[in-house]
Amino acid sequence: MSIRRVMPDIRSDAMEESRDFYGLLGFEEVMNLGWVMTLASPSNPTAQVTFMSQDKSAPVVPDMSVEVDDVDAVHAAMRKSGAEIVHPLQDEEWGVRRFFVRDPNGKVVNVLSHQ
């Protein structure tokens, strides 16, 4: 398994203000679906932060996202370990395959691969 990027997910009801604030740090908007917005460094595109007002298809907003090369293999490993799957493995209409799992600290991790 290979990790492609890791980013914090911040629950926010202040999307525009967050974009403006993090813009002062050099981040630029690279994706905005209304309920979720991702900002990235133009010089290092894997340095990202995501803001969510909600999650369109899951019951909770995750605390972080981890993009991997094989989400099915990670899902199988998490299930085998007995980890709590918070949101089932599924294909999303915005082009990712993902699931949510709870870590030992109670944080929810969105594990995904782009399709």
C-alpha cells in the first residue's frame, strides 16, 4: 500500500472566510462542491486542507483524509483488524472510492482512492 497524501478535514460554517484566511498563508482553492472545499499549495499540490459544512453521503464529517493507492486493500486490512467502520466502502459520484474508519483516539479517518 502506498499513501499519496494526507490532509486535515475541518468542519466549517465559514467556507469563504476560511478560504480567505488560508489564502493569506498561500493556499489556493482547487475544489469546491459547495459543501466541501479543498485548498492546496500551488508549489506543493499535495499540501492540502479541506473544509466541510457536512458530508454529502456520510453520517459524520471526518477529521482527516488519507488518499491511498488501493482503498480496497486498506478496507480489508481495517476490517480484519476489527477497527470500527463508520461509513461503508462505496463509490462516490465525485470520483472517489472511500470508507470512514475510527482510529484508537476516536477520530474519523476518510480513506480514499481516486477512480
